[in-house]
Amino acid sequence: MYRVVLVDDERLIVRGLSSVVPWEELGCEVAGTAYDGDTGLELIRQIRPDIVLTDIRMPNMDGLTMLAALHSEFPRMQMSVLTAYRDFDYARQAINLGVCRYLLKPSKMDELLEAVRQMVSRLQAADSAEGGSETDSAAGNYIVQAALQYMREHCAEQHLSLNDVADHVYVSQWHLSKLLNRETGQSFFDLLGGMRIEQAKLLLTDPSLRIHEVSEASGYADVAHFSKSFKKIVGCTPGEYRNSGR
């Protein structure tokens, strides 16, 4: 029996899907249900189901990023979306990121059954048992771009961690570290250091800011560490960079 997780913030829909769809006849069983994105993601990581049927327009959730995260981290998992959000480009992106079917609410029973049968068929054929497909690559790239954007926006925060960024893009620390290395050839800390130095170079053009102020505003708690990192990446000290007029 293939394990299924249902995620929707409308409890009536979750109850309806659980009871109306003939899961056993389809070779499936409902292993868990959730009513928001965060709880759903936690449940999916815990159960590691074969099939996920989820809404993507729930509070405090970036639907596309979550879909990309799930497909990237669990490439064998089959996902279908059941939503009231009618947007062709959004649906196309969801399909590109590994979604099997994009169903609009209210969905007819035959559409639901067809979606489940297609996901079961994919599992039986093991089409996505191995990584490396185009959708795997697209999902991984989507997660990396979202992570890099978040890092750029928050790199000046001294305590920004890999865990913070991983939480933002809905993947584990280990998986994000692997994706960053694969897509950029650099580690999280190298990427973060580079972003902080770019921030510092910009701030150094303001003569009213002292070096220790630039250091702090760039995410460094220690001026000595800042100076050492700056010289390693740029080839000169922060003071020399400022005096050179670059």
C-alpha cells in the first residue's frame, strides 16, 4: 500500500478526501493529514509518504518553494496540487518543479481518481526512483536561487545560519548544503562570506563610516576577523581598499 499525506487548510476538504476517495482500491492508505504548510512539511519529513496531495495557497507558506523543496529532497515522492488558485504560469511552474497534476477546486471525483492513478502508475514504474531528471534539476536550482536571495537580503545579520536559510526554503540543512555545493561549487560559509565582503566594499565608499562600523554593518562581530576575511577575498585590507578609491 502506498502511503498518502493530505495537506489543506480547509478541514472539510481533508475529511472529504480521506473518506470519499477509495484509497484502498487504488492501492493506497492515508498515513497522515495536516491543516497548514508547516505542519504538513514536518509530517511529510516524518512519514516520508509515497504520495502527497496538497494545497499551495495556505497561510505563511511559499507554495512553489515548498513543492520544489519536497521534489528536490524526496525525488521519488509523487505530488499533486489541489487548489483554488487559477494561474496558468503558476501551474506551469509547479509542473516544472515536479508536480504530477495541478487540480482546481472544486475538483470532480474522476479528476482526483485519475491524478491518484497517475501517481500510483509512476511509483510502480519507478520513473523517478533515480535522481538526475530535468525536474530534479529544476527543483534544486529553484531552491538554490531562493536560498541565495534570502542570504543576500540577510547577510548583514551576524547570526545568520545555514539552518535559518534551510528553514526559509523548506529543506534540511544537509540537503541545502549539498544543493549549494552542487549548483555553485561553494559552501554556505564561502557564499555568505563573499556576500558580506561585497556589502563591505559598498559601505567602504562612505567616508563617514569607520572600519569597525563597516565590519558590524556587514555581519561581522569581530573587526580582526573582518579584516582577515576581507584581505583573503579582495587581496588588500579594508583601509587599503578605501584609500585606493576603488
